[in-house]
Amino acid sequence: DAAVCRPSAQVFIECLLKTLPFVTLRKTTFNDHGGLRMIEKYGLGEICDSHSQVPALVSFVLRQKHKYRKNIKSLLENYPAQYEEKEKIILDAISGR
């Protein structure tokens, strides 16, 4: 599976949590550029420069999806998954631990 979508924040996060690699178009609104940068920086999928590239890149991503999923999981490991972990990090930061 792969997501062919706009890299808006909500869609981006949902796809990450489902470990779906991305195929998206480079031409986006300014507020979606952060998603594009993360896709490129962390190898989370592929970015098309034109609509005509979409079918070929979807096929490529599906053949390599294990690589993209590994990159997504590696990125997510840097962030707490449970509320309790987040709470501890926040409390430690506040208390100066």
C-alpha cells in the first residue's frame, strides 16, 4: 500500500501512523512544503514533478515499500507513542530534570 495524496499536515500524520509511503506532487500550497521537505529528508516516499510521473512512481514505491516503511518507522521511533511517555517528557522538561 502507498498513499497518493497532498502532503497536508493531517494527511501526512495519518499516513505516517499507518506507515504508508507517500507519492505526492511537488507543486503544492506553501503550507504543505514542510511535508515535502520531510518526505525528501527522511526518504518517506517520492515526489512527482508532473502528473505524468505518478503511475511510474507509484509502481516504484510499491516495489520498494519495505524500504520506505523502514524509514517511516525509524522516524517515528524518535517520538513518544503513548500519552504517559509524552507527559513524562513534558514534566521532566518543566522540572529541569
